[in-house]
Amino acid sequence: MTFSYLTVNLIIDSQLGEEEVMVAVQIRMDEDLDQEEAIKYRSGQKVELKQRPGVVHTIAEYDPMMVPPIWLENDPQPRYPEELRLVRHSPVSVGSVQLPGGCKVRYLDVQGRVRVISKTC
């Protein structure tokens, strides 16, 4: 799941009418949570839809800039992480994920517990 922090600054100008207010919004994404989710729902990962257990799908793409962020092979509808259950075939795997912005993260996945080994940007 991705969390965002939202900061809102109200700018009140005496020249604006009472009903007109300018709002400046700044959103900062929590990079650690995005990174963890990108690893967990990486391309090639096997998942089941919680609504249809037993039917295994393969993740085609994870794009944190899309809502919902997960695309499955042979499924035209993107999915949210809450809709999916990860299918584990191997108790230990090592790999890497290219994140938006050019960073590459190497990880160790031990029975669903993800540890970041290295990160290069």
C-alpha cells in the first residue's frame, strides 16, 4: 500500500474576494513504502485474485504512478494490492527492480519478508 503525506498551505490575498482562496498543495511520497511495494508486486510475481482463489495470474507490470498500480498478464483491468494474494513457489528469492526515477533496488525475499540489499540511483 502506498501512503502520501499532504501539506496544504492557504494563501489569502486581500485582493481576492471572500469566496476566492488560492491553495498550494505539496505531496511527498514515502519512498520506502513505494520501494517495498514495487518489490512485492514486481513483474513475473505469481498472484491470486482474492475473489477467485486458486486461479494463478502473473504480474505483467507494476507502475506506482498509475491507480490502480498493478497490471496482470491476460487481464485488461488493473488491480490494487488489496485485491491480490501473493503465491509463493520458492521460500527464498533474490532479484532487482528498476524504480521510476532511475533507481535500481536489489532485494532478498525470504518467505514474503523483503530486505533491501542495495539501492543505486
